[in-house]
Amino acid sequence: MTLLSAEKKNNEQAVRQGTQESVQDRETVRDTKAASDSWGVRGTAGATIAARLVFESVSHAYDGVSSVRDVSLTVEPGEVLCLLGHSGCGKTTLLRIAAGVERQRSGRVLINDREIAGPSTFLPPEQRGIGLMFQDYALFPHLSILDNVRFGLTALPAGEAEREALHALDRVGLKSYARDFPHALSGGEQQRVALARAIAPRPSVLLMDEPFSGLDRRMRDSVRDETMAVLRETRATCMMVTHDPEEALRMGDRIALMRRGKLVQLGTPDELYNNPVDIFAARFFSELNELEGRVLDGKVASALGPFPADGMADGQAVNLCIRPQALRISTAGGGIPGRIVGRCFLGEVDHLDVAVDGLSQTLKARVRAGQGFKVGLDVTVAVEPNDVLLFEASAPSHKGDV
């Protein structure tokens, strides 16, 4: 072995040893951080001046297939609005149109009454004052965490841009990783970097495309809660895309439910859950026991007894929908006789399948666990009327969409 090759080998060993020590040091720091799960001090995120985001009769299509159909929608300043729906319903297309990544076929998009996209106007994304947070985080692998966060701060002097980026990283608890690269972080940490990058320029509107879908369920709740705290501190108007109804209920000031490119219902979480406009909306937020019935003398007769049919004409065929938690299962009598034919323990609750005479399908019930309900037990079934929904049977139900 020549002197040159020996020196080269020693250098390579030193580099490998240094790399291993660096990785070990990072893992030690990360373990310490993970133990504390620190997101930084609440109330310290930089605030912005929120803007109103408006869609006016927006439509779009891909290769002649409609993806958004005549959607009109206003997101108020400082509001968190969740665009909710199944894959392919048009919610991500609408977000891309707002961001300027996609140009709509017709209609207008306005921020604070200023047209940013319309028949004769199209501002590029960087001129809209909008922050973006993508589903896959879209971090640049060749840039450090700090450089990723200050990527959108090019209008600021270098020193000020670095201070703002470090401040945003500090708020999400990752300032100590500023010189690391994205591959060194876990999925949850990368999500926090993406959030820091989105809020660092203090945008008036923040768009989020299913930002929590890549996180495991154990981590998702805490990350969502901390993200909501950051959003409230920034005061930015936020439109978030999600396919998870629970997430929309937890995070949205209002929810815009979409189906096949159209806006089905817009309202607060309470309004969409308690007063769904149709059976599609009702199915989206909870499992349902669906029975067919007909209105007679202002009531709907069913195997579970009669139910009020306020506002429906006599003779009208209806879908009677009962949520599982509305069923009161008892061994003490006082209801319709039934028998438990299936039970699934879900921790705090038992999911029961109950057979009742006169029904071809079993009823789904959710009851508090530990009450001794077992398969084969004879019980009675009563219904809490507040969790009963009625819809005209003539309206298309599209059960396959849910």
C-alpha cells in the first residue's frame, strides 16, 4: 500500500467515524426532544393580517372531466375552513386554484376583494401572499432545515430572513435542528418544519393539503392540537383539505363538504353533524342504521316504533336513519325485543349487532363497555329521538360514495 492510499484510507475512516458520532449525537438530542415533545412557547408565533378568500362560481376540468363545478365559497379573515370530501371530489383542485398552482376554467378568485385569478387576471403564487403546506411536506432534501424555512423569505435581508426562520423553528420546537437536513428528521418533525416554513413569511392566507395524513394515529392528535394553537396565534385565514370527518369536526370553524366537484353543505361542525342536508352528508359523519318507511298521519311507522315526520307529506317514502349511539340497549325491558348476535370490544365502548323482529338487517349499537352484554343475550331496544334523521327516499342516496 502506497503512502497516498494509506492516507486516503485513514481519511475515509475518520470521515465515517465523524459521521457515526454526528448521527449518534443527533439521535441523543432527538431522544431528549422526543421525551419532552416540546413545541416551543405558545403565543410566540408571528401574527399576520388575515385576509378574506373568495371563490366566485369557480369551475375546472381535466381532459374534459369536471373536477370543480360552479363552487362559490367565502373563507372569512382568521377563519379555519376545512374542505372535506372523498378522493376525487375536487377539494384539492380548489386549493390548487387558490394557490395559483392551477388556473380555473371559469369563475374568479379574490383576496380582500382583489381579483387574483379570473378571465383576464392570473397572479403567480409568489404574488398572492399565500402560504402552502403540502401533504408530503415538500421539503428540499439538499437544503438544511434552516434554509428550507427561509426559502420563502427572499424579500428580506439575509440576516432578518435567518432571524425570522429561526423564530418560526423555535415556535415548533426544532430550532436545535436548524443545521440538519430533512432526512435526519422523523415524519412528525418534518411536518413541523413544513409548518414553520409556511408561517415564516406571515401569509395572510394559509393553505394546507391533508397535512396530517402521513402521521401515525398515536402522534396525530397532539400534532393537530399544537398546529391549531400555532394557527390561532398567527391569525391567518386557513383553508385545509381533509378526507377525515373527525379531523374536520375538531379543527374547522366551518366545514365545506364536497361531492363530485360540487359543494354539498357549508356550515359549522354542529350544523353539519346535527342537521345534514341529505343522507350523503349524514353518512359522512357517522355510521347509520337505515330503515325504509312511509309517512302516515304525520308519523313514520317502523319496526322500532313510530317517529315524528314534521314537514313531510302523508304518503311520502322516507329513509329513517338512526345513529348507533341513539340505540338504548337494556335487559330491564321498556323497548322493542331483540337479541345480541355480535359484539366487538373497542375499549371504552362495545359495538353491538342486535337482531330485531321485522328487520332484515341487524342494528348497529354503541354502548359503554363493561355492562355485561354478550352474544346470545335477549335485550330490549329503545331509541333516543334526537339522533334520528329523516330524508326523502326519492332523493338519490349514492350509498356507494360513502
